[in-house]
Amino acid sequence: MRSKPLYYTKRGQAYVGDSLELMAELPDNSVDLVMTSPPFALRRQKTYGNVGETEYVDWIKLFGKEVFRVLKETGSFVLDLGGAYRSGVPSRSLYNFRVLLAFCDEIGFHLAEDFYWFNPAKLPSPIEWVNKRKIRAKDSVNTVWWFSKTAFPKADVRKVLAPYSDRMKKLIEDPESFYKPKKRPSGHDISAGFGKNNGGAIPANLLSIPNTDSNSSYLRLCEELGLQRHPARFPAELPAFFIKMLTDEKDIVLDIFAGSNTTGFSAEALNRKWLSFELDQQYLAASVIRFLEGYSVEEIREILFKLQINQSNFELGKIYCSFEPVKATKQRRQHIIQPSLFSTEDDFIGKNNSKNVQQGASPDDNSATLHCRR
């Protein structure tokens, strides 16, 4: 990359700028997974930026084309899109499905699988149709499109097996008491091996993940330090699911609408390399808190001061990312010193690009119309 990051860790780099311009600095076929959640096509303008439904598909196709270019042949693009209603009527917008069709028909993506993220903690909305008139159920499911560049992207569902139910555990212990191997009326041929313990159940494409981080250190410290927190964050379990299933350790994960950098944090915790692009410097600067579990408020305040420069190129040398904050705090006390991001110049972006890192052309913060989503 020619541009300098705002901050970086052993495994990843976070950049302020227009993600179209930043992706242009990446070589073809260089990224294993793009996991992101852009601004949705909402009727009301949000603080993080969004455009109307009619312009949305044309706008997001620009990003889809660049993602297609930078993805490896075995790579995947996971796109989280929330639902919306048409203006003034209780009829659903079809924008997320129009995005799906445009990406496949016009750009050339394959739809590897459609996922649906159910957030049981989501508040009832939209207010007019759900709370006031009570003529619609609350909207609590996002569509999550898993796109791939080819029909056979890298994927291994065994990395995300779900825990067995109590009934399945009993079946494995004594299969003969629960079922008889034979062909069912549905056409499924249930063999004697159905009761084998495979370490877990194959997950469904309905992901039930509550978005309940109201007590997280990110929100607490944003409030304590007077920082602008991102208003639309997804839980770390969501990107972690796809990162584990679709990549191997040390693969490269990119989020082009990074927001509070949940994807980068998840990738770091799972030993993947990562790149995060975010147009709003305040959101990205505040995201550094995710990597500072166990730091004192004074230490965090000092780091945030250094991130006021657009391309501060600040190294986070003592971090430990974990989905268990207590564990991260203990590791922080060991003062782990981490080296630079890539071990060799051509490890990711090529020799020519890596030689230009110190020159750092400044990205134009005003060149895109939207702020980033997560």
C-alpha cells in the first residue's frame, strides 16, 4: 500500500480514506475474504451516511467491481445488508435483493449461499408500522450474501460446527434407541452412520447472534473519553463465523466499510492478516480501543492523541486480541512485543508497493459520498 495506516498491529492495518481509492492500491487476486457491512438504503439519513434506495445499487456496484478484482480465485465476499421499508407505506424495499442480482448478473459473482442474521435483541422497528399501528412484526433479520469469485471458493464448515443438542448427544450415545437406518418419505436415506460423533452439528444458514454489547469496553471507554462511537456495529461473532469458515490462519481479510473495526479485531484474534478501510477518522480512531483491553485510560488517551493525524502510522506494539476480555487483560500484563505487519516486502502487496510505504500519498476524505458502516 502506498498510503500509511492510521494504526497497525502485528497482523493488520487500519486506513482512513475512500475505500475505492484504497482498494485501487491493492494488486489483483490478493485478498482471501472481504467481510463488510455498508450503509444500508434507509429512508432516513443516518450520521454514518447512507443514500436512498434508487441510487443505492449503482453506488454499491462500484465497490463490488473492485472487490471482484482484488479477490483471489478461491476468495469470498460476505455482504451484510439490513432490511428497509419503502417510503410512506408498509411495503418492503427490495434493494438488498437488487444488489444480489446486480452482483451476480452484472459483475460476475457467484452466490455461494444466502445467510440470514437473526438478532433477537433488536428493538421493535419500524416504529410507525410495528409500535404505533401494530400491523407489522419487528424487523430483526439481515440478509447476508456470501459471494464467491468462482463456484468453488475456499470453505470448510467443519471449522464452525455448532454444539450438539441434548437430544443429539443422547442419540450418539445410543443410536438404536432413537432411529432405524432406512430411507425416509422425504427421500433422505438415513444410514447407520447418522449417529456418529463428528464433533458438532453442521450450522444452519440462519445465524442467531444477539447484538448486545451495551456493556462492552468499547462503548464504556468511548463515553468516558468523549469519543464518537459508531452507531451501527455488528457483534464480533458474525465476522468471526465467516472468517473461520472461509479462511485459514494468516490469510488476508479486508473490510471496506470498517466503522468501529469489528472485522479487524476478529481477524486479529483468529490469527489472520487484515486490512480495514474507513472514511471517518473519528470512528476509526475510536476503534483502536478494541485492541487495548487491559490498557489504562491514561495510556489509551495518549494513543488517541497520536491518532489525530490522518496517517499517523502508529504501531500498537503491546496487544492481545481475544473474544474473552479477561484473558486479554492477563496477556497484556506480560507486555508482548509485536513485530511489524509483514515479514517480507512481497508478503502481501509486492515489492514495488512496499517500497513506497514511507512516501504515503494522503487519501482524500471527501472523495466518497458515504461514511463506512461497521
